[in-house]
Amino acid sequence: MSYYNKQNREAKSLGRKWLLILFVGYSVAVAVSCAVPMGTGGTEWYSFYSYLDKHEAVPYVDVREGYPPLGFLIYEPLYFIFRGNPVAFSYSFRALNGTFLVATLFTLYLIMKEQYNENRALKCSFYYAVLPSVIIVNTYSNDAIALLPAALAIYMMLNKKALPCGVLLGLATLSKGFPALLLIPALI
């Protein structure tokens, strides 16, 4: 019995080390993608905020933006902080998205760990982390803003916490439209 407990503790310790390596490695990859100066001048997002600023237009009042409010307005303070510096805006945009992606990765790990086991959760989290679409989307899209509350809503759904699940689904849907599809399993 003692031998089994010792091996079990060693396996858990090894799993935690791999989890730490996964999150540190992913965080470094996201940080490197933020440091790569590709596409940092005149980004689409910066250009649109600049247009609004130049014309003193208020989003969703004077101009209809094609995104739900949270998915668009979350970046607007970054424009005002880095007004006149599209490169700094781009880096802060990527850093914000990277933070959301790392938090989403951890949430997906928790979901998988609850449903399966730690090893499978680590593998699935790693597979998600290295998807090119996940890494590339960080540099220019606001999808990362919707992924975190959507993943947290799934976690709350699995733990049968209706109110936090509903609030998180609402936040996710205010970021992008696709998380609204999670309402069906949430209601079931």
C-alpha cells in the first residue's frame, strides 16, 4: 500500500510539473508572438479607433460596429492609452489577448480534468495550446475575449452553477455571437 501511495504522489508531482511547463511554455509563446513586430503598424483595430477619434464618433451611437459591444469596447481604452502609437497599441492588444488565451487554456484544463483525468487534461490542453489557429488568432482577432467566459461558462455548467453560467454566457455572447450556441446545453 505504501509503495502505491508513493508512486501515486510521484505521478501527481510529474503531472504538476508538466502542467507548469505547459503554461510557462504557452505564456512564453504568447509573449514571443507579442514581441514579433509583424503587422504592428496601422492595424485594422487601431485604424478604426483612430477614425472614431478623428470624427468624435461614439461606437454604437454614431457608428454601428460589426461586433457585439464587449468584443469591441474592451480594446478602446488601449487606443486612448496609446493614442498616436499604433505599435504600442498592437503590443497591448496582443498582450490582452494573450492573457485571455492563457486563462482559457487553464480553464480548459480544469474542465478536462473534471471530466477525465489529469494526464488526459494535460494532453488536451497542450493540443489546444499549440493549434496554429489559436496562436495566430491572438495577434489580430477579438475571439480570445469570448473564449474565456465561454470556457468558464462550460466549467460552471458542469458544476451545476446556473447563475454564474448564465452571467458568463451573457458576457461571452456580448463579445462574439457564437457562444450563444452554449445556451442549448445550458438549458438542458
